[in-house]
Amino acid sequence: MKVSVIGFGYVGSVAAAGLAEAGHDVIGIDTDREKIEAFRSGIIPIYEPGLSELVLDTLDKGTLRLMHVDEVEEPLGDVIIIATGTPMSESGSADLGQVHAAISWIKKVQPDRGVVVMKSTVPPGTGIRLQENLHRDTGLGYVSNPEFLREGQAVSDWFSPDRIVVGGEDQEAIQTVISLYHNIAAPIMITDMTSAEMIKYASNAFLATKISFINEIAALCDKVGGMVDEVAKGIGLDSRIGSSFLQAGVGYGGSCFPKDVKALDHVALVNGHSFELLRAVTAVNNRQRLIPLNALRDRFGPLAGVKVAVLGLSFKPNTDDVRESPSLEVIKILANENADISVYDPMALEQARKFLPTDITFADDIMRCVGGTQAVVLATEWSQIVDADWAEISRLMAAPRLLFDGRNVLNPQSMVNLGFEYVGVGRNACARQNGTAPEKGLQASVAFKR
Ligand SMILES: NC(=O)c1ccc[n+]([C@@H]2O[C@H](COP(=O)([O-])OP(=O)(O)OC[C@H]3O[C@@H](n4cnc5c(N)ncnc54)[C@H](O)[C@@H]3O)[C@@H](O)[C@H]2O)c1
């Protein structure tokens, strides 16, 4: 089948290459000339495990072709997938500007036939309106087909998704969309358009809620003396709950959870419902990002001149995506307080550089990053960071060697043995047992000292 994918970003590139791998004749289309040029010349501008191989292979086979919007001079095909961004607007709603621009362009280039498939995350109710608009002006069909892939494992998620959700009214169009996925074995759920859109938002909102929930439990553990790791393990063994997304830390980030939680909250508000739970989820998440700063201030007082290394810039490991990364927010506040900052990330250094002050040290080597620093904030659990030689890091650092483990991924006692003052999230009880925690623990964090 001939397929066009409009928007060749994190989702569009994986979708286009995945469909090309399935044997479809795919054109990947974007307004970003530089991005298209980079992909075409084999310099993959997105770090996503397996993506480079998949794109290069399908380009080589000719099942994937890439074009800037102005270069398209042929029919878009039977299926036209929209995978443009839907960022957060100032009001918290989803900004549909890129989606509307893509639809206007499709209407101009191929108004007479084809199915428009919405892969971008759009607020519940959007599809009905877009479909009405298309039916009024064109012969194009419309189907909602939200995407659930996770950055960092997007390629494997594409080929092995938990489910494929297809929402719409036109049965023929729905069947066309389903046939796109002939090589994928996954449950296919066919539903109405608005429910499909809601499934996407509700999934992300629920996962974000789990994260904020365990972060609240972590805060309480630090007050009353429990270990959040143990609690999460115990909760997760309940098959009704499951163990995923129960890792306490500096909170969620990325291009999806923060904006989707806010957008769903906005949809609720404009439809006369106050979704209190979502507001709490966001508030808890915003608070989590400040915990490392509080820990640093508790230890050092004013942070001006304090040498701090921040390890990890992407919002999670195995991606170079820094959108809404907790790490970047921490760094910006540290910079405002005139700390002496060095940062390291295995893959996201160049992406992060665009958003950070220029007078911080960008280190492409973890040991260079930590050398001479008094404190380290572990913000992203890349294996290159978690499995680093922490004895050497301790040796290179200066006293007091404060280590804020923002993802609770290091063994507190081992770190103490290496000479660090260890601070975790919701791991206060362990310090109490060692007699190293103050009687009244720090807010949601506490130092382990030798
Ligand atoms: N990133 C994820 O993990 C993920 C997962 C599931 C769903 N989603 C959703 O998928 C959508 C895309 O997300 P993303 O992370 O890939 O975004 P992205 O910003 O990486 O990619 C969007 C791409 O669209 C291009 N674009 C913008 N306007 C265009 C237009 N009019 N015509 C052609 N190209 C245009 C941009 O240049 C960019 O390359 C969003 O709605 C997002 O919420 C994202």
C-alpha cells in the first residue's frame, strides 16, 4: 500500500520506517529541510536504538523515501498518516497548529481520495471535528490511530505493541488502517473516534498518576520511616497493580506525560469538569524536580560557587529527547543561583546545549564532568551512569561528595562505603537504621554519611 507519513520526528520516523519494513511504499514528509537532508544522507538526527538501522535499510531497499513538503510531486497514497507535534500551549491545552497545517496541506495536495490517519495525540473530540471538516470539503476519510510507543524502545514497541487502537466510523477506512499492520501480532481494538483519543490520554495520565503516587509515598516514607523501594516492590507484587511506573525519583518528563496530563485537564475544564486528580499529579511532579535543589541547599546553604555535576540530561535513558526533562529544570535553577555547573549525558549533550546557559561545562566524559565537584546529581538512569566506576568518581570529587540519587538506582550503603554522602528519594529509613539520618528527616530526602 502507498503511505505518506507527515511529520518525520520521533514518532513519524519510526512509523514510516516500520511501515516501509512491512513492505509498504512509504514517503516520509517533513517541513524541516535540515532534518530530511540529515536522514537522507544517513546522519540520523534522532537517537533511538535500532532506528538508524531501520531507516537506512528501508531507504536502501527503496520502500522508504524522504521528502521536504515542497518536494512532493506525486500522489500521497491510500493512507496519509499525521505524526506532527501537538505541544503544550500556554493555557495547557494541546496546540494543534501543526496538525491543522498538515491537514490544510493534504487538502491542497490530495483532496479527492485517501484516509487521513491521526497518529498525533489530539484531545478527545478533535477527530469528530476534523472528520466533519474533511467530509465537507474533500473526499478524504478520517481514522484515529493513536500511537503508544515509548522513546528509548520505540522500534521494538512499533513491532510488538501491547495493542493497536483504531477509532472511527467508516468501516472500510478502518479496515484499510488495520491492513497497514499485517506484519504485527497484537490485539487490535476497534472503537469510536473519541474513545480512541481518550484511550491515549487516559493511558498517559494513568501512568503519570502512578509515578506521582509513588513519589507521594516516598515523601511519606521519609517522614515515617519506610523504604520506598521496599514499598514499591510490595505494592507491585499485587497483580492488580503491577510493578511498572512505581519508581520514586525526580519525576516524569518528556514530550508526552507533562503535556498530555495538562491537555486532559484542560479538556475536562472546558467541558465543565474539574479533574482534581490530574492537577495533583502535575503538582506532585513539579515538586519532585525541586528535591535535589532542596537537598543541595540543605547541605551547602547558598549555592553560589558550589561545584555541582549533573549526570543525565535526557528525560529518560536511551533517548536524546530533552523535552520537559527534570534535569534541565534543575540545571536552570542551579544556574540562576550561580552554582558552578558541569553536565554529562551519553547522547543528549547536543540537544540539551540548545536550552541551557552557555557558561556551564558540557563534558563528553563522565569522569571529566565530576572532577573537582562537591556534589553530583544523578538525574537520568543511563546505564553508562549507573554502572560507572563510582569509586573513581568519589576519588575525583571534592568533599563533601554529596550524591543525590534522583532515580534511586544506586545502592546507598555501597555509596557511603565509597565516601559519598548519599541522598535518595524516600530512602530515609535506611539512613535512620544506620543512625546517620537526622531525627527529623529532610523533606523527602536524607543524607547518608559515613
Ligand atoms: N515522542 C513520543 O514518545 C510519542 C509517543 C506517542 C505519541 N506521541 C505523539 O505523536 C506526535 C508526534 O510526536 P513526536 O515526538 O514525534 O514529535 P516531533 O516534534 O519529534 O516530530 C514532529 C515532526 O513534525 C514536523 N512537522 C511539523 N509541522 C509539520 C507540517 N505541517 N508538515 C510536515 N511536518 C511537520 C516537525 O518538523 C517534526 O519533525 C505528538 O502528538 C505526540 O504527542 C509521541
